[in-house]
Amino acid sequence: MLSIKNLHASIEGTPILRGINLEVKPGEVHAIMGPNGSGKSTLASVLAGREEYEVTDGSVDFLGKDLLDLAPEDRAREGVFLAFQYPVEIPGVSSTNFLRTAVNQVREYRGLEPLDAVKFLSEMKEKMKLVEIDQKLLSRALNEGFSGGEKKRNEIFQMAMLEPKLSILDETDSGLDIDALRVVSNGVNKLKSNENATIVVTHYQRLLDYIVPDYVHVLYKGRIVKSGTKELALELEEKGYDWIKEEVDAAV
Amino acid sequence: MKTIQINKATQQFLQVQPAHSSFSNLRKTGLEILEQEGLPHIKEEEYKFTSISRKIEQQIQDYRSASSVKLSADQVSEALFSDFEGDIIVFNNGRFEPSLSRVSDEGYTISTLSEAASALLGTIANPEADPFIALNNLFFEDGIFLKVPKGSLVQKPIFLLHFNQAQEGQAIHARVLIEVEDQAEVTLLENTISLDEAAYFSNTVTEVKVGSNAHAHYYRLQNENKQAIVTNNFVTDIHRSATFTTVATQLSGDMLRNNLSLNLLESGCEGNMYGLYLLNGKTHVDNHTNVDHTKPHADSNELYKGILADSSRGVFNGKIFVRQDAQKTNAFQQNNNILLSEDAIINTKPQLEIWADDVKCSHGCTTGQLDEEALFYLQARGIGKDQARGLLLYAFAGEVLDHIAYEPFKAYCIEMVQERLGTQF
């Protein structure tokens, strides 16, 4: 589904990603871990198409298309979803209008009829249950005045509405207490299927107790320096990142 | 030299006026002020960012009001919007055009200024405050007097519709006097339509009196042609426990100067001013607003927002005076701008002068670019870049239009603003 080869990216001339290779197949959950500043969020941003990052080398193939060649909105329409680490507050844009515009633009791209108001609302009601989000929140401006947990829930709710093929969760767990973490993870798990895949970017192992990964990759200095199964995450939790840093630095 | 030009036009003009004209005093003081001061130039603080007088002096050959043009009922109905059911007052180059107006007189009366001979005329807008008021005093031919008598609730809004079409170098001086007597209520709408693309100079004076416990809403659209030079002088006296709200949407023109003054003359009254300017090309819009709190327990609220593209220019100057007697005043002012291009300019200046010591006043202004992070967020959800921009710009602008309480006109303004934001910004 997703094939990243030798991906290099920099911001304002500073290289951040220095040769990422990653293969993701339908139905899989990949966790990307690593110390602060290792490039985890950059990877998520580059995949979603954030313009500040310049891709200097490498390729990303998504379902046969050159992902790097697509505008951010077309990546979303193709089925890539980024759950933001810091969802943006947008005063004056109602959550419901925003979502309806988004859903219908995505549908149009996929050659589907737009959802009328009634169908859209019933779809919304259905998906709201997944993340236990309150209708009142959705009648407000997008993310405006939402608590941290509400913003993250709203991200997963949007994910449910847009039905992506590849979801990238960028530190969705940061700032969440255990109850909120359960709700959010539960939502993600219910959306999992054999056809879609998930990349979970996180600093902490705890999220992976709830969203269980098939593979765990450790990112350090812009490269994946270690890959393993979920046991690797537990090892990292126990021993920290220093031993990996030492290993890598010694090899250099 | 420029003063001479006005003098020559004046003499010609005064010759054709009947000697007993009820406006002769206004004309006389208008002329005196212009002879002394001429039109205001950029050396003067109030006009330092807006060289409108230079433009006028370069382009205007004849200050007298351009003659009326042919105007059809179809042109009038084209200027209406859906769901509008109220009365229509049509102006043809500043002159009242009764044959094309729709005046039911339900709850109000309308007459020409010369018929009405109201003692109010010229007492609200002080020509010494701005030479353009003096210029209008000197050159307006006639105008309308709209009166809402005591206790009358005008059910449907009244639409003042100005049609302007003058040859290049000609002037138009519309004059409107509105008296909302005690405990009366009315909603007024106003739009100005250029019938062609020729440059003209329009210099309007609107005087409004809102009597005790009366309530008036005044919603305006300025959408003149790209060549039009416009000075708009709007002065409102607000009396005890009365409220007055104005919402102005400014979309087009070459150079516009809006002088808006609210005089809060008695206690317990409220004045609200909202404005939205969406400028592109080389349009220059200058909003000078002035709120004068003279008595206790009065409130004023002001919000002006602007989106400026291309090499457009905006000026905002908001004065708030709180006199010594005006204790317990609440006065709030806000001006926010988005600049979409390197060449767009905004000069914004709040100016508060407070002599009372028990008041709540605040002001703030911001100028920024479109929020790129928000734009990316919308795009990342599948919304196309242009539409995402339109959504964000409208989200910014809509806060002003939300203050239009008459829904059909609000919908009309929203539609117009969204269309412009979607296609031209």
C-alpha cells in the first residue's frame, strides 16, 4: 500500500530525514517510535504534504501513485489521513460545515454522489458514537476552545468520517489522560480493517497497549535504525532510547 | 488655484438657484469654509494617508451635481435581492426619483428636503468637522427627508438605492436626512450602484437623528465601479436610551473615504459600528470613525475587519472620546486585517481620548496573513486549496456580517462576499 524508499527531507536547508525505508501493507499497524527530534513528526508531515518540508531524495508510492507529486488535498482524497499532533483551531468555520465540505470533496474525487444533509447527519451521528464525541462540540467552530482531549477525539472522528486507507496518527496520545486515551484508541481499533493501514507515531509505549502494532520501528537521526515487533516497544519502555543511540553512534 | 475652480462652479450654481432657497444658509457657510480651507490635503493629520482631494482636483471639472440619467424600472428591480419586500427609495445621481421608488408610507413619511424644510437639516453634520460636508452643503440640489414619527414601528426595511452614472469629471452630491422620533424603530438598507465604468466623484452626506428610546439599524453596501471616487459623510445623533447600529460592507471603488460619526448625546444610549472591507486591485478605502460619549451609561461597540489583496490600501482610524460627564461608559473597538499580498497596505490607528475616570474602554488591532497552518489543516482533510482559502477568509469576514439582523440582506451580503472571496482573492 505504502512504499517509502530512501526518503530524504529537510526544512530550511537542515536535513531531518536521511533515508527512510518503510513498507506498509493493508491491514497492518506500524508504530514509529524514537527520541525527541528524531524526525517522527517530520515523516508524518512529509507524507501529508506539508509545504515547509523539502523532499531532497527518495520516493513514496501510495497505491501505485507517486504521493509526493500530489497536493495535500489530493493525498487526503486518495485516502491518506493525518491526525494532527496539534489540531488547529479555526474560529468562524463550523465543525459540521467543514466536515461536510471535506467529505463531499473527497466523495467527488472518488466519483461518488455528494451526501445530502440528511444522510450526512445520520452518518455523523453514527460515527460520533465511535469516539463518544458530544454533538454540542460539533455545533461549535472547528476545535475552537476544545480541550486537548476533545481535539484529539475530533481528529479520530474526522478520520471515521473520511474513511481513509492509510491513517497516520501523529502523537495522538500526547496530552491524553488514560480515559481519553482509551476512548481514542477504541475508536481507532474499531476503524481498523483488512483494507486499511495505520501508522502510529508516538514517543510513549503506553498507547501501544491499546493500539497493538504489528511492527515497531525506531527512528533516530532521520533513519529507521531498528525494527521489530511489539516486544521492541516494551524493551524501549524499560530501557529507554540510550542503548539504541549508543549502538547507532558506535556503528558510525 | 483649486479654490478658484470651486468658486467658479459655485457662482454658476448659485445663479441658477432661486434666491429664497431654504438652503441658502447652508450654502453660505459651506462656501465660507471651502474658501478658507479648501479641500483637505495629506498635510492634514486627518487625511495624511488618503490623497483624495488631489485626485478630485485633478479629475473633477465641474462640482455641480451631474444631471439625472435615464433609469428604468428593470434596472431598479435588478438591484434588489431575493426575499426583499420593503419599500425602495431610488436616487438618480443623488436626486430622489419618485417614479421608480416604491413608497408605501407605512409607518413613516418621505418628502424632499425642500418641501420638508426641516430645521434639523445641517445641524447634525457639522461642516466645520470636514470640508466635504461643506462641499455637499454647497452643491447638493435637493435630497430626501425620511421621518419615522413617534412610536412608529416600521415593519419592513426601507431600501435606499443610489444609481450613479456621471461622465468622467462630474460630481454627485446626495443628501439624506433621517429622523427617527422617540420610541420609533426602523431598519434601513443602502446600496450604491454604478451604471457604467466612468470615473465620477460622489460626495454624500447622511444625517440621522435617533430620538429617545428609538432604535435604528442601517446596513450599507458600497460596491461602486473601479474608477469611482467617493466621500461618504455619515453622522448620527443618538438620544436617551436609543440604539443605533450600522454595518458597512465595502467592496469596490477607486478611492473611498468614509467619515462615520456617532454622537452619544444622552445617557443610556448605545452606538454600534461594524465594517468589512474586501479590497483588491488598487482600491483605497479609508474609514475614519468617531464616537463621542458625552453622558453617563452609554455603550459603543466597534469592529472593523479588512481583507486586502493586490496593491489595495486600507486606512482605519477610530476615535473614541469619553467626556468628563460620561462616567460608566463602555467603549470597545477592534480592527483586524489580513494582508494577502506584499503590496497591500493597511494603516490603522486607534485614538482614545478619555476625560472620565470610571469607564471601561478597550481597543485593539491586528494585522496578519492568512493562517497557513489552518489552510494546511483544511487541505489535509481533502478540501481544495482555493476553497479552503475561501472558507478561512469568509470565517474571518463573517463576524462582521453576523451583525446584520435583517436576514435577507445578510444573506445577500454573505453571498456577495463569498462570491468575491472565492473568485477574486
